[in-house]
Amino acid sequence: MASVASAAALGVLVFVLTAGSNAEQPYRTGSVAEVKQKVAARLRQRLLRPHWIACVPSGRRYHDAAVVRCNVNFGDPHIQAYCSVLRGDRLVTQYDDAAIPCGHDDAGWRAPVKTLN
């Protein structure tokens, strides 16, 4: 009987010690489509309604995960960048972790040159 009680107490102790654990998932690279979906979901959750979201690989890395840059058009024109990686299934942007690299870049910029005579 004492061994059953000891085993039960040990089980409860293990549960209590691990349930409160803040063991973080490793950073990982999300696909462009997955990151875009998660950015859109976060914006909807915060009651923000962008006109469009365009995401591209930024070429930067954070904790060995490739950073995806999403440009979000809020109108006026107001384009806001969200540079993101995933931590487990959770989206992490430069607003959540300022160490995520998200400087200006010209990725995707192909402005036509027009000359007027």
C-alpha cells in the first residue's frame, strides 16, 4: 500500500514540476505561405484589416531559422514590415523579439524606368 502511495506522490510531483515548465520550442523556418497565414491570423485577432499581405524570404537568419519578411498594406499608403520566424507553431516577429533582423531591403523591387523626351 505504501509503495502505491509513493508512486502516486511521485507521479504528482513529476506532473507539477513539468506542467509549469517554460521550456521553449526551438526557432524554425516556416514556409512563406505558413508565415503569411499566421501574420494574417494575428492581425485579424488584433482587429486589424490590411488591404494585402506580401511575403518573401528575406535572406536573413535568426537562431538558424530563415526570416520571412511580410509587407502589410494598411492603406494611406502605409506598408508595415513583419519579419518573422516560427518557434514551434508560434509566430515570432521583430515586434515580439527586437533581435530578429528586419532592416530595409529592396527584395522584390523592380520599378520600371521611364524616360520622358
